[in-house]
Amino acid sequence: MLGRAILLAAVISLAATAQGAGPYEPRHAVTRERLDSLPAMEPHKENTRLVGGVLTVLLGPFGAHRLYLGTTPRVAIVYGVTFGGFGVLALIDLAHLVFSKDLEPYRDNGQVFMWNKPDGEVTPP
């Protein structure tokens, strides 16, 4: 009887100090230091050039790419009525989206010809 009690005490003490192995590893407490040591996650950035180009190819004659870039609905109506300037405006827009270094001039541009300079802006001589 005494032997069983000693054996039971030994098993209990081993079980209390045993470390998990494999997929049953012990969980670590989440602390502020542990969270600060994790690498910072970058927010997901959408590739405007790719999305605008795909919209131009698929729905360019209806001005979907212009709506995506933030133009006024008037421009989309002009594109829809003229079927994207008979396809010519959509092709020119596609070329500008693909080959331009900076797409900022095309964002929130309310002109039908998005590559034109806004009214009142003068190019330096």
C-alpha cells in the first residue's frame, strides 16, 4: 500500500512539472512586451494602376475606370452615351493609366479628357 502511494505521488509530481510536446505546447501569456516585439503589419494597399487598367479593358466604354478614380458621374454619362468616345477615349485612358509615372493628376478629375490640364492651370514656358 505504501509503495502505491509513493508511486502515485511520483506520477503526480512528474505530471505537474511536465512540459508539453508537439502540438500541445503550453500557451504563453500575452503581455505588452510580447505584443510590442511582434513585427508591424503594413496595411494592404490596392494597386490602383492594375485595378484601373482592368476596369478600362472590361468596362472602359462605360467609364467604370473613371468612376473608380473618383470622377463626377457626368463624365461616366458622357462615356456611356458616346460608348467611350467610340472606344478611342477608353484606349487613350488605358495608355495613360499604364504608362504614366504618377496617377495623382487623374484622381478626382472631373474633365472628360482626363489627361488635359485643368482650367486655369498654365504650363510654364
